[in-house]
Amino acid sequence: MIDYKNTETEETEVVPVVEFNLDMEDSVSEYEEEIELDTADVDEFVRQQEASQIHHVRSSKEQSSENKKHGSQKKRRIVGNTIIHIVLVIMSIIWVAPFVFILFESFRVESTGLAGYIIPHKWGFDNYVRLFTETEFPRWFLSTFLMGLFCAVVQTIFILAMSYALSRNRFKGRKFLMNAMLVLGMFPGFLTLILLYTLLHEWGLTGTNAPFGLAIIYVASSGMGYYVCKGFFDTISHSLDEAAMVDGATKFQIFYKIIIPMSKPIVIYTILMGFMGPWGDFITASFMSDNLPQGFNVATGLQSLIDGQSSLNEYYTTFCAGGVMVALPITLLFMFLQKYYVAGVTGGAVKG
């Protein structure tokens, strides 16, 4: 039998103090490390916030400075554009005012001489009727118109041919020829008036036949005006010529089948310049006409209407009507062909 009273039951409880203390130290160290890490994170976060605030402040300052800069630039641009537009408006008024005055004078019928006012008191077409019935203006207008058409066709052919030859061909003396024509073109044409008059008088192309002689003068040296047209041809690739020559095309076929269709702006520009030449010529036309009305063009004819104080008082409004009629065909041509004219000028100015 077992005696429970005498039996000691020693239940010893093993407390791992050392292990517990080690675990506590590790946990505390880990906790401290975590606290140190958290503190570092907080410091980093604070530094980031401070940096972001500083950057934000700097960005705000830079943005404000940029806004001020853009605002000042915008104000300067607005002021500059306003000044430019004002100057352009003033220049347009100065340029258009004489034409408006002439137009008003051509419709004034209460008097035929100079007046001290601009807007007519009485309007009508009497001056235009008188221009076509009492003067030789229809003859002057027709002869000048025919000279313009002749010059527009022949002069255009000469200029296009000369420009194509100088643009595409390389031959000995090419540079010298171009420079020589450039220098000769700087001298005004009226320096040779005596020589031209003597020569044309021997041929019977002065006086009443002056329009025929003038047409010859206008187209004689037209090839020297190759500058703009040659510059336009230089912008057309030479590979097109080479490809056409491989296919068996001649120089002339390349010129009128390839180059000319691609050069519509410069062709129209050259036609306009040739057509306008006879309309504004006064010195040469008056010299060749021998002061005979049958040989006048519109410029010399209209000037003869107001040659003298008595003629000025009688035909001044008629003269203004003639000026309007002369400006009408050229104005219409420019209105319909303006885009080709501008394209020809700008295209020919790319290369010289």
C-alpha cells in the first residue's frame, strides 16, 4: 500500500527565467529598432514634406514670375500689334485717298474744272460720255490695249525662254552674260531715246505709227528681265529633266510639257508685267508720237487733255474719268489673278 501522507509530491515548476529575460531583451531591442526605424521614417517624411513645401513655394514663385513675364509679353505684343495696325491704316488711307478723289471727280458734273471740295454736289456720267464722244480716247485706249496684248505674249515668250536657258544650261560665259544684263538693266531706258527715235524714224515707225514702234521697243530688251522667272525655274528639281531625257524627250519638249505646266504662277506674273508696261509709259510714248494725237497712248493722250490752264479748266473732270477707265482693266486683272501673281513673286524670290 502506498501512504499518501508520507509521500511528498514535489511538483517543481521550471520557470525559464533566463530564457524569458533573453526573450524580453530581444523583444525590447526589436521594439527599440522599430521605434528607431519609425523615427527615421518620420524624419524622412518631415524632410520630404519640408522639401515639397519649399518646392511648392518655389514653384509658386516661379509660376507667378512666369505669369508676370507672359502677361508683360502679352501686353507688349498687344501694344505692338495696335501700333502696327494704326500705321497700316494710316498708310492705306494715304495710298487710297488719291484714287477716291479721282473717282469722285469723275462723277462731278456741276463743273468741269478744279473744285475746292471733294464730294460732288451733283453726280452723273457726263464726263464718261464726253470722254468717249468728244476726245480720241477710244483710239488711245484701243492702241494701248493692243500693245499690251502684244507685249504680254511676245515678252512672256522671250523671258521664259531666256530664264529656262540660264536656269538649266551651263555654258561658257553664262555668268558674264547674266552680270552684263543685270548691269545694263540698271540704266533707264530713256537714255537711248535719241538713238531709238532716229532708228524708228528711218523705218517710219514714229508719229502716227508710233504704237508699232513702241511695241518693238517694249519687247526688244524683254529677255533682260529674267531674274524672277529664273529664280522660279531654279526651284523645280532637275531630276524631272533627267527623267524626261531618259524617256527620249528633247529640251523643247521638257520646256513646254513639263516646266511650263508646273510654272503657272510665274507665267501669269510675267504676262501681267508685260501687259502693264504700255499703260504707264509716258516719256518714250510722248517722244515717239511727235505730238500727234493719232500716235498717243492713253498716258500721253490724257495728259494732252489738261495741257494748259484753259484745257485744265475744261477737261479736268474728263481727265479723271479717263484715269478711272485706264485703271479699270488692270485692277480687274489683279483681282482675278492675285493669288498667281503673289505665288510667282514669292516663288521667284527663293533663288536667284
